[in-house]
Amino acid sequence: MNLEKKKIILVNKALVKLYGIPPRSEIPPDLVDMLIGTILSQNTNDRNSYKAFLKLKEKYKSWDYVAKQSLAKIESHIKIAGLGKQKSVAIKNFLISILNTHGKISLEHIKPMSDEQILRELTSYSGVGIKTAMCVLLFSLRRNVCPVDTHVHRTTNRIGLVKTKTPDKTSAILNRNMPEGIAHQFHTNLIRLGREICRPAAPNCSICPLLKICGFPDKNLSHNKSYKINNFMLLDSIR
């Protein structure tokens, strides 16, 4: 086992000690639901993106109906998630593209594929990036991959697991070294750490479970022992 994998295991154990092993739904989310839910989650909080996802699901009987709607109509239903114009274009483009290519709106055909093949196919759709494709792999297909959002990117760089400038580069390094069977807990608990303790500004380092192993040079060691719990995870809530 290389040093990078050992470091990830060490960080994961400390986070599990604080947060426990995150729960997962017994039945994995639908692949298309997950992809669209992840698009909606970009640059907003989980609660608002979940409301936008539910609005689409409650308003229309299926994604086929959504594909028939105008961009303005889709945007009106998802505006609570922010970036409505951008996200409505990405959603409709994906739905129309998958319908034209496969004759139906379904991603069932990707299930037997390798991770690399799935990433190639999903990121070929305009508006679908590496993180979105990784979320489909992790949450719907239960593959051992760690999607990298702003929280995972920030915390892993501060800790010293990686030294990168972009989330995609962080993703490549982490997933090259991800120990078997821990990606979901590692990903989810790092997001909680980034929301609650290792915040972008004024991180609460004095209560961080990684204080002794973290390489962040500008630690905030003021003795604030409280923090606001933020444990709602959109992508574990999609059904």
C-alpha cells in the first residue's frame, strides 16, 4: 500500500470517529435522477437543489415530459437552485441527447461499463462534468469513487492529501489512490467537515479531528467549541 492510500485511510478513520459511517439508501437512486439532481446541486446548497429536483418530479410524470418543455418552463421550476438558465440548458440538452441516441431517456446501458467508459460517455454530454459523472458512479452504481466538490477540494488540499489548483485534478489524484470500500464515507464526511468545521473562511481548527495531521499553515486555533450541524446530503436523499 502506498503512502497516499495510507494517508486517506488515516483521514477517513478520524472522520468516521467524529461523524460515523454515513447512511445509504437500500435501493440505489435511478441513474437519470442522480445525474439531473447533481446538475441542480451545482453552486447552491443541498436543500434548495432538492426542492428544485422535487418540483420537476412532482410537476411532470417522467423525464420524457421534461424534455418536451421549453427552457423557460424548466428554468421557472428550478430557479430556487440558482443558475437557472445554465442548468435548464444542461438538463434539456442531456435529455434530448440521450433520447436521440438511445431512443429513450435511460442510462441503464451504462451499468456493465467500466468506470472509465462511463466517465467518457457521461462527460460527452454538454453541461455534464467530471463531478456529476462521478456522482452517478458513486451513488447510483455504488462504485468506489470519490466525487470532488468545492468542500472536498478545499479540505484535501488543506490537509495535505493533494496539492492541486482545480477540483478535477484533485479528483484524478484521490481516485487513483482511493482504498477499496471507503469512497462513500470519505466523500460524505469530508463534505460535512468542509461545511461545519473546515469552512472557507475562519475554519474552526481547534475542534477539527484532523488537527494533528493537517498541513494547513494558517490554522485558526481560537477556542470555539461549537459548530452548526449541516448533515443533509442531497445525493443520498434522491429516490
